[in-house]
Amino acid sequence: MSNSNRRNFLKAIGGVSVASVMGLGSSRAGAAVKAKVVIVGGGYGGAIAARYLKMAEPGLEVVLIEKNKQYVSCPLSNTVLAGFGKLEDLTFGYDGLARHGVTVVHDTVESIDPQARKVKIGGGKTFDYDRAIVAPGVDFKWGAVKGYDEATSLTIPHAWKAGPQTTLLANQLKSMKDGGVVIITVPDNPFRCPPGPYERAALVAHYLKQHKPRSKIIILDAKDKFSKQGLFTQGWKQTYGDMIEWVAAAKGGEIDAIDAATRTAISVVGTKYQADVLNVIPPQHAGQIAHTAGLVNPKGWCPNNPVTFESTLQKNIYVIGDASVGGAMPKSGYGANTQGKVAAAAIIASLRGVEPDESAYLNTCYSLIAPDYGISVAGIYQVKDGQLIEVPGSGGVSPMDASAAYRKVEAAHAHSWLRNITAEMFG
Amino acid sequence: MRLHITGVAFAIGLSFSAVTQAGGISGSNLGNTCAGCHGVNGASAGTTMPVIGGLPKSYIETAMKQYRDGSRSATVMGRIAKGYNDAQIAAMSEFFARQAWVSATQNVDANLAKLGSTIHAGNCENCHEKNGTVIAEGDAPPRLAGQWTAYLQLYMDGVNDPAWLNKHPKKGTFGKTTKSDVDAVLQFYASQK
């Protein structure tokens, strides 16, 4: 161990019980750690990190700060637009985490002081920490699409954070005339849930096919290719004929501005697309607190050590989920879930003063094209030469041209996925 | 006492390498990544995802390797299994084998289960012993009692589909089994905890 590492190590154990950190004379599994971890954000990453910290070290003090009293899952929320899903089935409380011994505080976070290791919440109270996990998800770059800001989103929904926005978009679809045009605008990478906009198009089409079959959906995309593209394109065609039109960036799909009053999207080449229902998925960056705390790179995302997910900009702060750069991993619920476990294991190892074991990263993500038509992507990741990359030859998407029975099984798995991953967070 | 020993270690400048363990393959780190679909410690809460916590190491290891080499068909597991080497598969299998089996909480049709009990006794008990409750290392078949009915139904659909590969010893001979018999026997397993 180098001198500087040793200094850091000594500093690191300053806030914790030395006896337990060293774990001398006992196995690592038996070495109890007394320390405090504060987690900012209780979504797919933060909630899981809280639970796994308590599972590994019941004596650890874990404080989860989350502004909302209820969590609404973005995954599967497009089923609400389709008309067969219910928001209440995607809504969860934090009592389960409290039962597991996590101190849940419902408030906003004002600031994080990485030197003093303090988190200050909106109510004014300050929490000390030995380690912090920052999992704020994404915030929108208001104004990046000209004419689209937070106030405008109350009439032109993004529905990219599930909840009232989902309901707003669903209601607009219900009010739309048959023969109407639904426009979904999609930002360039990286953004939360890469297959989400294309699932949304399919599930909106499912609703329209039944209730307003003369309607159209246009996807205006800032990209020339997208997640599960072959499968979506095949599934759209098989299920909805020509109802969905995708306009790539190269074909003028990238938008520059919207005119909220006329529900018009204006492309960078000046083409005007007038919609009856306009859904703008705005460009994104890490949640605001990550910016305030000095955790972001110039692009607005949080760089970190892929072995531990500790920030490379601030010591003792681990950034997980959509806010993190995340290497080859997509910004997905499952990605955040396994990153939460990586950070939890790394924090416990660092508190114990041992090297973390080999970290493990997985993503499995289902999309629905119709109630009985599911497709998936899986990815397994590893750290190589300091980079988080996909394990060569592994993962990938569902096969093209699969049978209806196969698609139906994957649709059923999508719902089982939600049951398991939310039970893990909130059960 | 430990605090005292630690103090000595610092004082005399012992290398930290004695307590800084080099990171190795971790069955729990690997196994925990499966929980999003298979539940915490393999106790699945989703009807089509099997409970795997508490299954024998040998069974999970074999299944993962069959998924990886394609000799057992799957929707997503083949793609996932290709991400792991033998040592990682062994470690995660050992992790799941260490967990307690948690039977699925699901509704049971008692009448069907009763009929299923007879079908099980006549057709399945020889291998899936003690009403499908046995968990044993080696070549023993997996526990079925308390497994999710929806998952077992998917498995049986595969057993009856010539194009869907699995190594069930009776594959190809289940064709004579009626759907209602399968329903009944699955209800029987759901009734067993």
C-alpha cells in the first residue's frame, strides 16, 4: 500500500469502528461494520443499494433520502398509455425498506459537502456520512429543445418520469379524435431507457388500433438507429401495419424546437410536424444534485470507477443508475439495480478495509409491442482495462421472426420481471 | 481486544496486505445480479420466473452450462449464460444452493391438486421423489413442490415441443399426457410446500 493510499485508508476508517473494519481474527462475513451511509434518491438504484447494504451489514446505519413518498415505476408505465396497465400497480411505498431497517427521509437534497461528508436536506437538517450514494436519475435539459420547458410540459407531456405525466399523456390520447396524429420526439443518446420511446409508440398504437384506428404515430428521432430496432420494426409492422412511422435524424427527424400553442415540432431542417398529441422526450443529464455536488463531467453525466461506482470526482461518493456514465451499460432500471449492488458491496469492502470482490453487472430489459408480444435485451458486463464493457459473445436481443408463442412468453416474463425487481426494492 | 491488536499492527507497521484481500470471484455478487428476475436469494416473486434459491448446485450449474451451449432452449437465459465462465457459474450455483428454498405463494385448486396427486404418484414420483420435495446434489431432478405453476407450465410446453431443447429424460414421451393432466399435476406441486 502506498503512503497516500495508507493515508486514505486511515482517513477512511476514521469514521468507523476500527475493530470491525479490520475484521482481524474473523472471516469477512462476520466482521460487523459500524458506519453511516446516506443514499440520495430511492429509485431502481438507490432503493436496492439501501436494501443490500442492510442485508450485508444489519448494523450499518443507512439513511435514504427521497423526495417522493411513493415511487412510480417507469418500466411498464407505457402499458398505462396502451390502456391495459394501471398506474397504481406500478406505485410503491417505502415501508418495506423501513422494515428492513433503512431510515427513510422524504425530503429534497439541497447540497452535498464531499469534504465535510455532509448531506443537507431541504428541511434544513444535515446528515453526516462515511459513504454516500447518489442516485438521482435524470433531469431534463429544459430549453435544449427550444420552446420546451417545465411549464410547457404541463400541456405537452414528456411522460418520461412516470406518474402525473403518464396520466396526462394517456388522457390526451383518450381525448384525441380518430384520425389524429401522435408525435413522439426522441433525443440523441445517452438518455433514460433507450428502447422506451419505441415501446411507447407500439403501446400507443395498441390503444389507437382499438379505439382510433385511422390515427398515425410519427416518431421524430435525433438518431439514425435505435435499441432493438429490427425487432421493433418487425413488431410494429406485424401488429400495427403502417400506423407507426419512424423518421431518422438523417431524414430530418431531429427536432430543434416546438411550438406548444399549435403542438408543432420543428425539425433542425425546418420541417414542421403538427400533432394532435405531442409527446416530447427531452434531452437529459444527471439529476440536479449531481451537478450541485460537483459529480458531473462536461457532458452532464457522472464519471466513476467502474469497479466500485465510486465517483472519480469526489471521494466516498458513489454514483449509480441513470446519472452515471455507466460505460457500456444502458440507462435502465435493471442496470441501476445491479450498479446499486456493486456500490453496496464496494462500500462494505471499503469500510472493512478489504479489496472488493469481482463486481458483477447485468441488464435484462423487456419491451412490450402488444399485451402478448414481448421482446428483450440482455447484457452482461465486465471491467477490462478500466472500462465497463460487454462480455464478448454474450447477451443480445430476442431472435427475429420468433413465433407468437415465444413473444407471448417474453411478454409474461416482462410482468414477472416487474414483480421481482419491485419486490426486491420495496418488498 | 481486536481494537488493541489492530493498534499494534499499525504501530509496528505491518503490511495491510494481511487484511486486504485480493478481490476474487464472488458467488453472492454474481447471484445478486439475478435477483431482479429470480427474486432476492432466488426466491422468485414473479410467476413465470422459477424459484432457484435452494436448488442443488449441480442442477443450477448444469442448467447454466446447457443454456450456454444451447442444449437447453430458453428465451433469455441462453443469452445471459454466455456471459459467464465455468468458475463464475460454479460460484453463482454454489450461492443459490446455499439459500433456503422458499415456496411460491400461489392459489391452488384443491380438487385439481387431488387429481394431480394420483397422476404424480403414477408418473413422476419415481424420479421426483417425496411428492417432488427432494433437493439433492448429483443427477437428482429439481424440486417441483412449491415451484411457480406458470413456470412449470412453460417448462412442460417446452418438453412437448420437439424444437424446444431440454434434457428431460421423458422428453418426447409426454405427448400422450393431456393438458388437463398437466394442469392437475402442476396444481399438486403448487399445493406442496
